[in-house]
Amino acid sequence: MNLLLAEVAQATQRLADAGVPSPRFDAEELASFVHGVKRGELHHVKDADFDARYWEAVARREAREPLQHITGRAFFRYLELSVGPGVFVPRPETESVVGWAIDAVRAMDVVEPLIVDLCTGSGAIALALAQEVPRSRVHAVELSEEALDYARKNVEGSRVVLHHGNALTALPELDGQVDLVVSNPPYIPLTEWEYVAPEARDHDPELALFSGQDGLDTIRGIERTAHRLLRPGGVVVIEHADTQGGQVPWIFTEERGWADAADHPDLNNRPRFATARRATP
């Protein structure tokens, strides 16, 4: 075992003692970042090349600063995204949301599907859809100027069209034309603040986390926006907390112009996102 791997083992224990959920992965990822190698190449780093800044990075993670803020990057499906303070860090569970959305769009008989991503944050969902549905036309909306700075950097050179605006009033020029509306909105109840993991509570922007007493205020607003934007037969996909699985589909009722409202599980089989189809008149 070289010096770096021995230090990674020590760092893993320190992160575990601090309550970090994935201590081994984080210790290796920080070592990879600091030394400029892939995680599978850590054993090739010579003892003389060990960089003491590794322990500075470990101390920051030990204090529950998000791993992605330390490295400045987040991995999402096939993407590497620029992230940091002021933008929501994309989570692995959202990849299930995108996977369902991609399958839904591919199943449509549409040559160039029109897609809108509301509350885009870093641009993760919009970029994944643009990359994996090659002829799609993707618009992404974000209210926060700080988050928008990261999204601009991430979507540069892509087909994603970025808009600075409110998800509840966005893109009236696309009313009735959109094939898919997708969103990972804020959905944590204000009453749950103290139970949120410190990485999110202390570092992710509040605008991206909390939404009223029951956490559903923004989702209720997006329901109206999605109905306005979608063509008849178009589909909405919206992420929610696993504790809200019994509530969100009921927002997309037949009386409000929806059909086939349903909930779907994430990879851990927890209710994670709801879908509905705009009813045909």
C-alpha cells in the first residue's frame, strides 16, 4: 500500500466518525481530485507526490461541506457538471426521474420533441435530456441568478436554451406546444428543517429546498404551469419527497384537466416522482 492509500484509509475512518454517508467513496474522490488522477489510479501516485492539501479537503468534508462544493463538480448520468455554493447539487435519485422522462419522450411519435425543465438549477435535467434525446428542443428555466451562473457554464455549447424566470409564469410563448414538462422543484416542508442533512440544509440554497408548510406549494404552482404549457397528450414529470408519494398525484386531478396521474419509485423502491398526462379535450 502506498502512502496515499494509507491516508485514504485514515480519511475514510474520520469521515465515517463524522457521519458522512459514503465515507470511502468521498475519501477516494477527494484524493482523486487533489492529485489529478482517476479513483482507480490512486495506487499509482508516488509517495513523494502526496499532496498535503488532501487533509484540508478531508477536514472540509468532515465538517459536512458537500463533496461537490469541495471538488466543484457533480456527476449526473453521463454528465460532469460545474457546481458550488448557490446552486442545488443534483442527487442520484433524480436520475430515475430523468430516465422515465427519456423513455416517455422516446415513446412519443414526435420528430423533434419540445421539452421544458422548470427549476433547472445546475441544468442537470435539461442537459441530460438534450444529450440522450438527440433531436429534442430543450428549454430550461431558473429563478436564482446564482444558480443561473452555473447553469450557463454547464449548458454552454449544448442545445439547451436557458431562461431567467419564475417557473410559475415562465414561457407563455410556448403555451399548448410542449411535449414534456419536467421539474425537480423545492419540496421540503418548512417544518422539516431540522431533519434535513447538513450538506443540504447548510449549503444548498433555501430557494431550492423549502416550499411552504407541507412542501407542496411550488408543485401546486407547477401543476398549473405544466397544464398551460403542454399540448393535449403531453406529459409532466415532477420529483417529490418519498414521504409525499400519496399526495402529489392528487394534485393532478381529472377535474383540473389531467389523466393517468401516478407515482413511481426510485432505485431504492421509495416513491420519488409523479407523472400525469394532459387530457385531450
